[in-house]
Amino acid sequence: MPTRPTSRRLTGICALALVIAMTPGTIAATIGVVADRDGDAVDVHASAVLDADMPTAWHVLTDYDRYPAFIPDLRRSRVVGRRGSVVTVEQSGDALLWLLRLPVEVTFEIDESPPNRLESHAVAGSLRALTSQYELTPLAVGIRLDYFGRITPGFALLGPFEKAAVEHNIARQFQALADEVERQAATTRLNARAPTGPH
């Protein structure tokens, strides 16, 4: 799991996340992202409190084939196998660092533990290593979505910029995921209130 950051560092990172979240003309979930270097690996924790329900969030998290519709720079995501609770998913897209676009291909094995936890690890692809976990926690109002990841990118080109690249890309993807959960939850609530027929 990621180590605890200093309060000054967390404040700076959260400020960056808020800038990303509050893009003009959009209504976006507020996220927090913390990244720390640990040798060759980067540990990341992302979190958001969402105006959504657990079933909707679980549906979005596990709708792997639809990820390219809302995750930025993800070109392909498809389920290629299922074995009990374990789902094998192939994904391809780009990792961004300023003007650089680095192609990334990863095959994940994802262990689903409904209704609130996904654990995955990369079994093939561009990255040297990747393990991650999503957790959903019900709150008095809404839910909390947490992401814990440990990524060993292995991009020699990036060198000391690997941490920044990982943090930036995880923040963008987590923001998009959080926004999609809230969007689908709002649509569900709206449909539930809509009249079903003539009075």
C-alpha cells in the first residue's frame, strides 16, 4: 500500500486534483490522488466520495468492454476470458507525459469480490509490473471509491519523470471513472422519477 504523504505534499497534490476536477463547463467529482516512489515502483492511492449507489458503481467498475467510451486515451478494452471470479481483460492505449504519448498494452487478471472489491495484476504487456485494487465503501450519503495501485513502468525514456507520468495518468483515468459512476447514478435517479404512463 502507498506510504502516508506529508501534509504539505498532500495539499499540493489535492490542489492539482481539484484543478483537474473543476474544468470549466463540466460537473466533475472531486478526487484526491497521492503518489510515492518506492525504488523502481510507484505507489498510488486515489479516492473520491461520490453521489452514487453501490450497485451502479459496481456496474461501472466491471463493465470492462465499455471502458474506452469514458476512459481517456484508452483505445481498447475487452474481456477475453472468465474463470470463476477471475476475469481476464486486454487493454491498449496511451500513457501521456506532456506532449509525449507512449503506447501501453496490458493484460490483466481481475479477481471480482462483489459487491465492493476488485483486485487485479498484470500478466502480460508493456509494464514491468502492475497490481491494483478498487474498493467501494457505503457512506451515510453516497459512497467512497478508493484505488490502490503499485506500478513499475519500466519506461527507460521517462527515467526520473516516471512518477509524474504515473500520477498524471492515474488521476485522469480515476477522474473519468468517478465521473462516469456519478453520471450513471444521476441517470438512474432521473429515470426512477420519470412518469411511467398517462395519469
